[in-house]
Amino acid sequence: MLETIEKKILHYVDAQYPLLYLNTFEETKIDTMVQKVAYGREILEWNASKGLVNFKTKTPLLHEELKNLDDALSFLTLDDDLEGKILVIKDIHHFIEQPIIVSQLKELAIKIYKGLETVIFFVSPILKVPIELDKYTTIVEITYMNEVEIKELIQRFLEENELEAIKETLLEELTIAFKGLTEYEIVNILSLAYSKEGILNSKDLELIYDQKYQMIKKSGILEMLPLHESFNQIGGLDYLKEWVRAKATVFNNLHKAIEFGVDVPKGVLIAGLPGCGKSLNAKATAQLFGIPLLRLDMGRLLGKYVGESEANMRRAIHLAEAISPCVLWIDELEKAFAGIGDGGTNEVASRLFGNFLTWMQEKTSPTFVIATANDISNLPPELLRKGRFDEIFYVDLPTCEEREKIFEIHINKRRSEDIHQINVTKLSEKTEGYSGADIESVVKESVEAAFVAGRNQLTTEDILTTIANTRSISELFKDKIEELKKSYKDFKPASKS
């Protein structure tokens, strides 16, 4: 993979692309790569701590005043001092907002276009491209290490530290677990594991998962959620559960499934009324698959610079794919993409939608997408056609039988000793039009009321009293629910009627 990126950069250098933006945390790896593509040309580096330095030795080249980037650029622009050289600017995102820096870089880019033989590399983990430099800048995403590279790194670590070879099964486990981490992070974790016990074993997987949790949290775009929920905590939705269990069989035997000719599952769109189990299903699916659950907050993708929102989307996708197999949960999809294509939306949302659509169509990684939405009536039709998601389910208000199961689940969770004396059939009959969230709220309030009253058990009457004082979602939003149900009619029901 790195060889492919290196070749791409070399082509850009040969073609005299003026500004190459290397978006990555892997500075050390980039230094090696830049030296290779320079083919002996002198390389200058500017960084905030030392100013203009020798790229290889990191020692200052000139006097103190060139510690400011604008001074360094002014000096290098004089007499075309960059002719036949390469300039690397580290952590450009801190300075790219300054008008004088933008002006100087634009001037250099135009000179390169007119024949100045040089290339300027930006190296930064954060992507910021002002609109003035948009046409002159080429972004190169440095992707995460693949499984082959990770496996080679682990084996090289074992050899360099004269450790015994580990079993192939453990090597595979560690390789999969390390996906999504940088070379620096992987080596640090291996060193920590080695210093603790002198060997590598399956206990070290916990160190890796802790590091991944930190990495996801620091990304600011994705969130890794703990897996506490299971399908046993979901009443009803039997068709959806059966479908997900079939996908779990594929995911848990992915290599065999692919060899057999099975496509890697793409994901599912679950539409339906609020409080009816869509989010709970996403969490339970990750638990069933036995893989991490990542939640994508679409609102966090938006940035103020040209291309920043799309770069955040690419970063989120790359991160999810690097960590895969995983479940990527996109909650309330309609808030991000509703109305796109009707002429009233902004360009950024349209570009984000295009990027997401292309990825869903072409992705081959074991990243299982679960998108949930309340109202799909304004979603673009391109998103709902076959090929984007493997299936689209709609979740309706629970049936009478499903309401019984939901009551049993929530009563058992809080007062299992009382369940045998509670008439859940009667409770179900009295709660037609209630959502699963409504029923959970009724049980919680009933348990609290019984405790406050000083009773030592929960009864059917306690719950019926709470029901009498509760307004269900179907009462509060009757017209809206009827309208929503019309938009679901063409999709597969999640429940058995």
C-alpha cells in the first residue's frame, strides 16, 4: 500500500504539481518517503520549533529570524532559491489561515506553474486548504497499514527483540486487532506488552482495544460505544433479527464465505417510528457480530475550510475501514441528507452525500453500516435503491404479542421476582399504540411509584395505574405517524404481523 502511495507522490513530483498536502500523523514514515522521491535533490524543511532546517539532520540552516514561516518563505522566494530543491513544511494547519502565508504560497505555486523546478510538501494530521490555494493543492491521504504490513511489523519486532515466534492464530488475532493504528502506536503497544511479561500473548489484545478506544475518541468524528445490549433485550422485530443473524453467520466466517462466493455484507437501513428499537438493534447487532460499534455523528463532519467536510468524511470512512471488521452506526440519517437534490440544499451536504453514496456502492471492506432514520420521505431516492444497502426494513409500533415480550423484558430487568404474578397480556391489551420506549417508561415509573409507596412488590394494578396516566406516542403524534407509515409501505417489515 505504501509503495502505491509512494509511486503516486513520485508521479506528482515528476509532473511538477506545486503543493502536495500529505494528510497524516506518520511524520517519520513520510520523511523516509520524501527522501526516496527526491532522488538526491536537496530537501529543506521548515518546522515551528527550529525554523528552516536541514531535512536529514534537523539542524538549523540559517539565522534565528527564519523561525517565522513568512520570513522563511520570503527568503526562499528571493532569487528563486528553491530551484531544483524540495521544501517540506510541517504542521502547516497552524499557519495556513494567515493571509501573508496564503499569499506567499500562492505566489510560489504560480512560479512553479511557470517553470520553477521545485515542489512544496505540506505534512499535517489536520487538513486545511484555504480557497485561494484550492486549485494549486493536491491532497494525498496516507492510509492506515494493511494486514500484510501489520503482520510484517509484528514479525520484525519479534526478530529485533530476539523473541520466540508466536502461533499463527495469535499472529492473526493481533494483526486484526492492530488495524487502524499507526506504526508508531503498534510498536509502542508491542514494546509495552514485551516489557510487562517478556512475551506476546492474547492478554495483549486488551492493550490494543484500549488504544483503539483512545484513537476513536480523539478523532472527534467517530465514537466507539460499549456493547451491553443483546437481541434478548429486544421484544419482537423477528424478521429483522433473523436477517441480522444470517449476516452474523457470514461475518463470523468471512473468509470461508468469500471463498464460497458470498459478497461482503454492506449494511442495512432501518426506518421507523421513534422509540421502537432502531438504535437498540444497532447496538445488539455489533454484540452479535462480536465486533466494535462505531457511531458517526454527521454534524461533526462539517468544517469551515474548502474541502474540510469532505476530508472529515473520508477520514471517518478510512478510520472505520482500517478498524474493520466493525459496525458503523449512522443515527438519524435524514438530518444529514434529507432534501438533497431538490435544489434547496447547500453544496457541502451534496458533496458529502456523493462521497457517502460512492463508498456504499463500491466498498468491499467488512464495515457493516447500520443507518437509522425516523422520516425517510425526504431522503434522496438514490440512497434507497438496491445496491446501497443490502436491505431496508421499517419498524412499526409493536404488535400485541410484541408488547407482551417488551413488558416481560423490562419487568424482568427490574423486578424479576414479581414477573410470575403480573398479567402481561392485560397490560399489552391496554397499551395499543405504545412504542417500546413508552412501555419501558411505564415500567420504570411503576417500579418507582411502588417503591415510594413503601410496597414490597410490583403488581399489575401498579402498572395499569401508570398506563392510565400516560399518553402514548400514537396519541401525541397521530397525524405525523400516519404520514410516516405511508412512506414505509414499500419496505420490508421488521416484525411478523
